[in-house]
Amino acid sequence: MLGSLTGKIALVTGGSRGIGRAIAHKLAAAGCDVTVNYYNSHDQAEALCAEIRALGRRACAIQGNVGNPESVEEIFAEFRQHFDRLDILVSNAATGVLKPSLEMSLKHWRWCLETNALALTLLAQRAVPLMRAGGRIIAMSSLGATRAIPGYGFVGASKAALESLVRTLAQELGPRGVRVNAVSAGVVDTEALRFFPNRESLLSSFAERAPAGPVLTAEDVAGAVYLLCLPEAAMVTGHTLVVDGGFCISG
């Protein structure tokens, strides 16, 4: 429904590429003004903002590391130079090391946990004072939060922690009228998937087992985020919405 979120202001972390980019574009198409957070992809973030402005929406790109408290403070300081409130926060930025858990170090653990889980708390602490009743916080999880995936142990553990934080924040922020949910995506062939040594087997397994179809796109995942932002989702909170074409139910 074009314009169903008209007048809303959104912040999407890790928004310059892949699923984050699709989410930012979807929210803008629905009527949101959008801030795109990025870490390294400056040119891609600015190009996305140009596309959003072409839709008649306001957009800005802000660089920052969401796993670092000082950097998150700087992100919001710059955000407040453009907008005086925030309606939708999408915590999408993620990172990880793809190795067996027995080969991982404390540095790897902290890197995964701080960017993929702690970031949600850091972002929420600064976003909630800018939110009114009806605000939405959506965290992006993955199937590794509940399934054992080779080489994905630390990332999966961080995503499990993320989903736990979603439930806690939903309980704490419910009385404020802020809804907190997660979207857990199946196998999407984004740039990030190219770093997986078993990329081809992941894609082929998904194609064989997903009853809804052989391909899951970033736009499919963005559509789920959009649904959770609608007024009709006001009583959905503390939930992890799985978008995987039925992959997980297929044995």
C-alpha cells in the first residue's frame, strides 16, 4: 500500500547494501523519510539516498559503527541535525567470522556479539527518547539463532542473544507504546552470502526444501519488516517473524 507510512521517519543500520538496502527502499516507497547508516559503503549509501529523494522523501547517510557506544552516540547526534523524532528503527547491521567454533577467539566473540546483539541495546537507548507511542524497533536475525549451521556458531549465538533482547525490550517498552520485533530471514543471495564457503550448497538446499519457492529475495524480507511497521501490527511485539519460504518446516 503506497503511502501507508507517510510522514514516518526511519533509521536503518547497515542500510547501504543487501537486505538493509531493500528495507530502506521499501520504507521510503511506503512514505518514510529514511536515514541510512553504513560502515564502509559510503558511495552505495549516498546512491541509495539519491534514489529515496527521487521518490519525494528526505534521506541522509550517516557513517558509524553500531557496536561502539561512542560511535552510536555520534550517529544519533548527526541524526538529530536532520530529524527531531524517530518512528522506525531497523537494527540490520551485522558481521561475523565464518569458522568452526573451536577455531574462534575472544576477539571474534566480542566482534560478533557487539555488532549483532549489543548494538540493538545501544541503538534502543538512544532511539526510544525520540519515539512516540506507535514507534517500532525491528531487529534482523537469521536462522542460525535456532539452528546449527556449519561455520556459523558465533554468529548464530549472537543472533540468539539478539532475539532474547527483542523479547526483553518488547516487555520493557510495551507500556510506552513502542513495539519491538525481529525478522529472521532464510537464505538470501546477497553480497554477504558470497563470503560463505558453502554458499552454493546453501542456495541449492534452500531451493529444494522451501515449499513457497526456490528463491528468497531481499525484497521479500523487506516486505516482512514493512508489515511489522503498519498500524495493523500494533499488537505484535516480542515476536520473531521467520521469512524463509517454509524452509524450516521442511525437515
